[in-house]
Amino acid sequence: MKIDVTDQGGLRVAAEDLAGYLGLDPAAVPALMRSGAITSLYEEGRGEDAGRFRVTFRHGQTRLRFTCARDGTVLSHIRTQTGR
């Protein structure tokens, strides 16, 4: 799985990949992102984490965080329920 950072600073991830982690129908993902029901936060690594980035997706009470190499390859992920 890869998460790409676009030249405009946006993110690109396959709906099928994201849907699988969130327990959603892949066809629903684009509309959920456009409506704000799925949100994302992008963070760049500093210091010993330079060259990596982290992306956190939220949908309902689910938080999904990916740590990625510079090329977008997912190195690790964690999925938690936030209870909010």
C-alpha cells in the first residue's frame, strides 16, 4: 500500500485500500471524504524521523494512522477507536 503526496500538497490513496481499514464500501469513500465525514491530517517527520511522514484518517469513532517512507510506502499502521 502507498500513500502519495501530490505536488499541490494533497494526499492520494486508493479508495479500496482506505475502505478496507475503515470497514467501508470503497465506492463510498470519495463522497465521505468530500463531505468531511472522513478527515485526514498530514505530518512530516523531523529529526530522527526526517524523510518519513504520518497520515491520520478519522471516520466516526475510528482513527487510522499510517507511518510512511518518503516514497509513500506504508511502514506501519494503527487503528483505534476514539470513543468521541
